[in-house]
Amino acid sequence: MMIKGLVILLLYQGAGEILAKGLSSPVPGPVIGLVLLLATLLWRKRTDPDLQTVANGLTAHLGLLFVPAAVGVVSFLPMLSGHMLSILAVLVVSVVLAMATTALMLKRRSAPRSPD
């Protein structure tokens, strides 16, 4: 039953929206909802099969979610081309920082631990 999985996702998104509005959070409600869902899944140590079915279906069609963003980029192309150097600099710096952070975390995580 995909409806149960969709309802679970929408309930967590709604809870995130309520928290975001109630706390005047700069973090979007859907992000807060996803963090709440992640915390619940980690606490329960298992995934609801209906939720897993919906998640697999959404990720299988994830590319479709990028279509509106691509349309936005194309419609603002003249404005973006005027700031291309700045955009490229930010993209390069953010990718380098993300890769460095990932490498440091992996190195820290895989370091041998001393016996207590």
C-alpha cells in the first residue's frame, strides 16, 4: 500500500513545517521533517515496508524533480551569464570543501582505535 507510505512522508513534512513556522526557523520545513523521519528510523532500527516502497519509487524518478530547476536556470540564463565567474568560483570552492570534509571524516572514521 503506497498510500500509507505517502501519508507517513506527508505527516513528517507537515510536522517539519509546523516546527519551522513555530520556531521561526531558517531551515525549511521539509528538511526538518526529513531529519525527524531519519531520527525515527534510527530509533526504531527498521523501515516500514510501505515507506520503503514509496521511497524506492520516488528515487527511481528523482531526475524528474530536477526539471523545474533546469527550466529556471534556462529562463535566467542572461542574468547568470553576467555572474558566471562568481558562480564558478563558488561551485569550485564548495566542491573542494565538501570533498575535503568527506575525506577527513572518512579518515577519522577509519582510524584504528586504541583498546580501552
